[in-house]
Amino acid sequence: MQTISAEDIIGRIRTENPWWDKEHTIADEHRVMKRRPYFDLFYPLVEMQSPRRAVVLMGPRRVGKTVIIYHTIQALIESGTPPRAICYFSVDHPIYNGLGIERLLEYYGQATGVNTKAENIFLFFDEVQYLRDWEVHLKSAVDGYSNIKFIASGSAAAALRLKSTESGAGRFTDFLLPPLTFYEYLYLLEKTGLVEEPLLGGREAGSGFFSTKDIGDVNGQFIAYLNFGGYPEAILSSTIQSDPARFIKSDIIDKVLLRDLPSLYGIGDIQELNSLFTTLAFNTANEISLEGLSKTSGVAKNTIKRYIEYLEAAFLVKVVHRVDHNVRRFRRANFFKIYLTNPSMRAALFSPLKPDDNAVGFLAETAVFSQWFHSALTTLYYARWQDGEVDIVNLDSKQKAMWAVEVKWSDRYCDHPDELKIIVSFCRANGLKSALVTSITRTEVREVDAVKIRFVPASLYCYTVGYNLIQGASIRFPEVVPVPPDQSVNPAEQTITPTQ
């Protein structure tokens, strides 16, 4: 029986690292792609030499992790790093089966002549979860090679995060690359010209939020984002958009449900898990309970709870917990909301929605929440009590309400603000001077019972949140900046203009 030789492995490594040749560049298919704005947050972590840590890039399938690695490699070369001092391994390739980090290092040295114990090197391990006990060996490598910067990536976000936390404390820096924000969606399509930056400190109705001269065009893009906008490949391909089920469902959702989660957690009944996820996706933005899900499905509550934890760890869904009229947490979380981490998964499972479909309101709310899921500094809740509900509530560290948002896919309330008594009541009970309500097209300010209601189109609200979270983090990196203490101001309004 023939065995894989060292020459075969070295040949594969050379194939995966085309920048070692005279052209010193990554492949054209990756070089021509626009960089996600998240690149500006990731790249400084790769360059950072102190403290000495490996970077673990994690995220759901097909959000562009491999592409951001290639863009990082190109940026390193352009900044003066010798091309042969950069090595990329696609660890899920069968030829690397059974090989550890030390052996891969040896083969890399043989392929290039680089002294792996003395020269400054950047090593990239893509889909690192395919390396057995990767977290133990990576931690050991970080300790043993002060001259090497290790960068690992993987789609099994749940396992990566768990093992990174357990074994890599003080040695790993985790970086989560989520699905696209609406800001990134327009950026990659080169359509950010549809919106205009706000006048900081202005007195107009939408002060602090981006505006537009053509809300119809922006909303058209927003509907497309709800249907197709979570994944870079999908937004640039008319073929994928004509059949989102084939790409998003088959390549992303099914592989997580049918392969990743069962292999990680030993799930035996895959059909049961798939049925639960389909139910949750169809009911995104709705309040649900374990009791109700159990009665509907016939599955035990404890099993459903575990499944939801797995789906959340895999970054398919996000659980949002409930507070009451006075923002008090419930001792028992009998009711909660579950949101898809990106609304386009619903369109892939069922069908794309039109602007007047009844479900668009739920997807708009899902989109608003999905922008905020990118923030590590903001924990969101929803408020619900016997007489009403407020969609989004942000609490500070002392469990005090900072701001509130009601997501509406309607312009009706701009003309009938008196129908917003529920959120007004919530604001008055918690000392909030203002609240934000989304609309479809209108940007206005009304006042009800001494509470200022600011109306902003849902599309522009999503764009503003996504822009601020990315641009704010990139400017202030790596410091963590606390949310401003002014309870009357939604942090989404704190627009940060990038420095040139």
C-alpha cells in the first residue's frame, strides 16, 4: 500500500502558498475581493507582538474567514514581511491528517529553508479544529516559539470558543467574525453613497443617524439584505440569490446541523434538532417558551434547552431574555425570544420575502438585533408585562434602563404617536426622557406625555448601528470604551467619523 510521502506534503504546502514565488501575491480570486470592514479590527491583532498570543479567528460558515486570512497575508507582504516568512495551512485537507503543529513546522522549514526557531514567522492554520487536540498543541507552540505569530481559524465556533477559553487562557485572543451588517452589505456592493453622514450635534429629527435622499432605494437594498445579505458570496452572486436554499441552507445551515453539532456534542437525533431549528427560524423575533416548544414537538424541555444552547454556540441563533415593566429580571426564564443571527437564513429555509409580506416586520426586528449582536459591550433585553411589550431595552451594569427601541415596519405611528403609550409608559417608569421607534420611510420627532419619540427608518437605524460598532472599535482599538452614561442617548446615535 502506498503512503503519503514528505515530498507530497511539501508539494501541497507550496501549492497553498503561491506568494513564495516571484509574484509575491495571493491568488487573484482573493486579491480582487473587497476587504470586509472587520479586516481593520482583525489585522492589528495579527501584527501585535506583545503580549505574545495566538489569534483564534472563529465564526459561522461562509462569512469570509478564509478570505480575511488571505487579505491579512497580502497586507503583511505589502508592509514588508518576507513572503517566505508567511505560511498558510488548510488543515482540513486530507493530506495533513494526523499531523501536529510541530510536524507541519518541520515540513514548512523543509519547503522554504526558513529557520523556524530563529526567524520571525507568521503561521496560519485554517479550519484548525481538524487538528487533534489543537488547543493544547497551539498553547505549547505559543510558549515554545517566541519568534512565531500563530493565527488559527475555524467554523466550529462552539468548540473553538470552549477549547480556547479552557486551554488558551492568557495565550489566545479570540476574534469572532459574524455575518455581514447592513453597513458592510452596502459597503461591499459599493452603495454606501445612498446614505449621508449625519450632522453631529445637529438639531434635525434624525440627529446622530445617517440620512438619505432616496429612502426607497435604501429600503430596496434593505429588503435584499433581509433575504440574501448575511454572506459575502451571496450578495455578489445572482445565481445564489436565485436559489438561496442551495447555498445558505445546504452549504451553511445543513452542514452545521448535520455535521458540526452532531460531531461536537454527540447528538443522536439529527432530525429532531433540524426540526427545532426550522421552528425557531420561522418564529424569529417571537416570544417562545420551553413549555410551548415541548408540547408542540413532543421533545423533553431539558433536551430542547440543550439544543438551543448548541444552536446559540454555533452562532445560528441568539437568545434574548426578558425583563418586566421596571426592568427587573425574572428568576425563572420561562419565556424568552430567539433571533436568527442573520435574517437571510429564514429566506433560505422558506422563501424570500417582499416588502409587503407580513413577516417583514419580524425580519426587520431580527435585522436590528443582529446588528447589535456584533457588539461585545452591549447586552440587550426585551421588556414584557401583562399590558405590553418593548422590543429592545439596554441596561447598564447596575440593571438600570439606558435606552429603549420599538421596532415597527410602518409609518403609521408617525401620524398616530398616541398609539405608542406602551413604550411611553415604560420610559416614564424608568426615567427615560426619550425613546426610538423605527419606521419605513419617515424621520421625525414627536412628543407624548413629555417623552420624546424619535422616528428613524429601520434601514437607516441598522446602517448606523453597524457603522458605529465597526468604525468606533477600529479607531479605539484595543481599548474598551464604556457606553456614555447619558441615559437619554442611544449609543447608536454616537456616530464616529473615521480619521483619514
